[in-house]
Amino acid sequence: MTKEQFIDLVSKEQESLRRFLCMLCRGDSAVADDIAQEALLKAYLSCTSFEGRSKFSTWLFRIAYNCFYDERKRHHSCTELLSSDELWTLPPVFSDFDADASFRNQRLYMAIDSLPEKERAVVLLFYMEGKSVKEIASITGMPPVTVRSHLFRARKHLKTSLLRDNI
């Protein structure tokens, strides 16, 4: 893979990669950016090992996911909860951005944030990044059946949380 090919592929994935990391880091964009930068550097340094057995995005997200866990082990900075005010700064999920949608965004982000870490990761990859179960399994290192199980439990937890909060 040439430098130009790598840059082209990364430019297509960097926004979704940053969004995924930002949500994993519970809105801490500075930490997410640091992790993204580390992941991109690692990917660049090992791009010759990319064999094309999976999508480039799957390979890149796997590196970033591993970097997230490395960072978490080092600093535990991604485990702190955000205040309600900080949640308002997260990017909107809904296209119509009015007061009601803002409230739904906040409650949705809070519900996602309350999920156990692995459930949160698979939900973000599946629904926000459009990754398949097979790709998520490759990114997270979980068997596909475990990914499906986490998705099932996450949907159940989100439904309970959002219904409890009347969304």
C-alpha cells in the first residue's frame, strides 16, 4: 500500500473513527483525538501488513479499539461520566435539530453511555457506524455470537432506559 493509498483510505474513515472513539470515551473529544492519532500512526507504520482479508475500515477500527483499551488501562480517563451539560456538546444523531430532538439526543446519549462498555461498543459500531456483525467481531475480537448477544442485551437495556425516561 502506498502512502497516497493509505491517506485516501484514512480520509474516508477518519470522521466515523473519531465519532466512534468520542462516544467510547463518553464525549471526551481530547482523549478521543489522542487515541485516533495513536491509532492512525500505528496503522500507518503497519500498513504494509494490511493483507486485505477484511475491509480497511475494519482493520483501522480494530487498531483504534485496541488503542482505546490501552489508553483506558493507562489512565482510566474514558471511564468518567459526563455531566448533563457536557452531553449537549455531543454531535446530534437526529437530522431535525429542535428542542424536542435535542432532548431526545441527550437522553439517547445518556442511555448509550449507561450501557456496559462492550454493549456500548457494539451498539456504536452497529448503529452509528453501520458495521456488520462480522466486522464488529473482527474489530472487537469477540465471536459473532457474542456480538449478537451484546447487541440483543444492549437493545433491551436501551429500550428499558428510554421507556423509563418516556422517550
